[in-house]
Amino acid sequence: MKWLIVALVVILGVLAAIAAGVYFTETVRALPSFFPGHNAHGATTIRYKRGAAAAVAAVVLWIVAVVVANAGRRSARAATPAA
């Protein structure tokens, strides 16, 4: 069950990283219509704050995945007696 959660969080992190890339490279007019911040009325700005927020979210999700994946390993190692 733990690996399913880790895989889900990693996939969400990858999606957030892709969204960050789209926000950093596309103008507001060229954003997909389902992205927040899309404006089809001729605006030519780039949503840097949204891109930064998506990048931070990706990093946080990847950190959470590492923490969840390593949860319980330290206690199991400490419980085994040293020879």
C-alpha cells in the first residue's frame, strides 16, 4: 500500500513539473483552456508566479514521496541487533 501512495505522489509531482514548464514557456493566450490563468483575449504575458508555485509543489511532492518511501526503515534497522 505504501508503494502505491509513493507512486501516486511521484506522478502528481511530475504533473506539477510539467505544469510549471508550461506556465514558464507559454503566454497567457497559448495556455491550454483548462489551465487557471488562461486568457484568450490577446494578452501576451507569462504567468511566472503560477509557474513558480507549480515548481515548488513538484519539489514538495517529491520530498513527500521520499519521506513516505523511507518511513519505517530506520526503526526496522535500529531494531535488529548488531552482530
